[in-house]
Amino acid sequence: MVDHLLGIEGLSKNEIHRYLESAQSFVEVSERDIKKVPTLRGKTIVNIFFEPSTRTLASFDIAGKRLSADTINVSAGASSVKKGETLLDTVRTLESMNPDVLVIRHSESGAPHFVAQHLSRASVVNAGDGAHEHPTQALLDLLTLRQHFAESGRDIEGIKIGFVGDVRHSRVARSNIWGHLALGNRVRLIGPTTLVPRDLATVFRSDRVEVAHSLQEGLDGLDVVVCLRMQLERQDEHFIPNLDEYSKEYCVSERVLARCCPQSVVLHPGPMNRGTEVTGDVADGPRSLIRRQVNNGVAVRMAVLYLLARTAEPHEVFEP
Ligand code: ASP
């Protein structure tokens, strides 16, 4: 049977740790002089992106190349692929190239699942579907936290994490929340009622998810704070008066962190709007793990591609 990575929802704690352990082992490959292993030699990976992307596309592309796979990047305008049939046609054309893995980003929730159902031979990786899931971002966030807590002898299991801002439209938050619940963590969703409605917590069917509408109350006692970008491209109505008003209430600053959760570390999935979601002193300060998140992106995508398409041992030295 062909394996896919369509979301974090439904993954067990062990499956998540398997991805993270594999990713950790690939961190070392990226530090070598020759950053390449022969693991996926002869395999073909198609990255098809119906939405713009810088970080995610680049890191999937580099990850495939470091594993010695052939990678092809296809950018497709979302407007030409509004109907399921058209998406299916596109995918069938790509399937005729016989890829081993198809990495897809699409503005419609569920598009990668639809593609996976209609492909017989290729593994599908969801690189972000609408406001639904972004599993590789969640895995790289989890890897970053696992490394951070391990350095001080702590475990990533049992922590308290808060997501601040546009949780309603954030696929990053959704995937992360499923991951943290699988690990047994407590989750707080923080933002105005329009972006964090009370019933959003019920989606996750867990009493370990709570909602806070005041930033100070929400941050109280957290180990980790994730600042989310305002997803204006997914907002079809006015959820906030304007960005200035929003940032007065919800921009995460060093002052509020020092008061409410002095030991916390901060993540941001990018792209980051300084002064709207997070202040520059936090983003560039000692509690920021943002640069580390970006560094972990390649290792996590190598692990995902490797676990889906492997035929050889992961860390052989590359002999051209
Ligand atoms: N890069 C992330 C995503 O594709 C986060 C964001 O765009 O805000 O969802």
C-alpha cells in the first residue's frame, strides 16, 4: 500500500516521534561538507504548488536533492484549478511522469486527500491545504521544541503551549494542535472572539484545549508561545477593525512575555509581520526559536520523503 502524509490529525504519539527521530538524524547530513545521501537515488519527486510559497517549496526541493532524488517544481495558478475535475486532470498528467512522491499545496482544504484517492502509485504529501493542515510545518515546530527542551533536560511531553492570533484560518495551528494533543500537552487558543470563537476548541474533542480572549490571561504560565500570521487572504469578511487595532491588543512583546510567562520560548511559522503579530525584540531576542524552525525545515522534509519513498539506508555517504 502507498503511504501518504496528509495531516497530523490521527497520527499517534509514536508515529510523530518516528518522524522527529528520523528528522533529527538528517540534521547532521545538512552539516556535512557534501550535503547529500544516496537514499532516494532514482526516485522522482514532483512539488506542485497552487499557492505561493518561499520557505516550504525551497525546503522540499532542497530536501529531495539532498536525498539524491530528481525533483521537479510546478507552480500552478489557483484560479485555473477551481474544479475538482480540473485538479484531477492536472494530477493525472503529472502521474504520467511516474513520480514516487507528489508534494502538493492548494488553497482548498482536502485537495491533497482528493489527489491521494485518485493516484495509484505515488505517495502524497500535504504542503498546506487551505485553512486545514500543514503537517510538515507542525513536525518542524515539534522538532524545534523537542531540541530546545532536551537541551535543558526536559521533555516535549507535558508542556503548555499557546497559539496567538488568527487561529481560525491557520492550518499551522490546526496541525500543531493535533500534534500537541497526541503528545499529551495542554493548548490555549488566544485572540479576539472573531478569530478564536469559543466553539473552535470543540473541533479538537479534548478538554486539554482552552480559549482565552485576553492576551495577558492567555499567556499566563505558558512554556511556548506561537505567534500566527493574520491570514488576510483567507478572510472573506472583516474579522478585525484593522491591523493597528489588532496589534495594540495582541502583538506579542517582550514586556507582556516577561510579565505573564517569563520562561517561555517563541515560535512563528513565517512569513512574519513584525509589529503586528510579534515585536522585533521578541523575534530577534533570546527566547526566539524562529531561526531554528527555518533550519529544521529541510531535515523534517528529508525525513518525510525518506519515510515515504525509501529503498536504502538513510545516511550512507554519497559517492558520486
Ligand atoms: N507559511 C505558513 C503557511 O503556509 C504560515 C503562513 O503563511 O502564515 O500556512
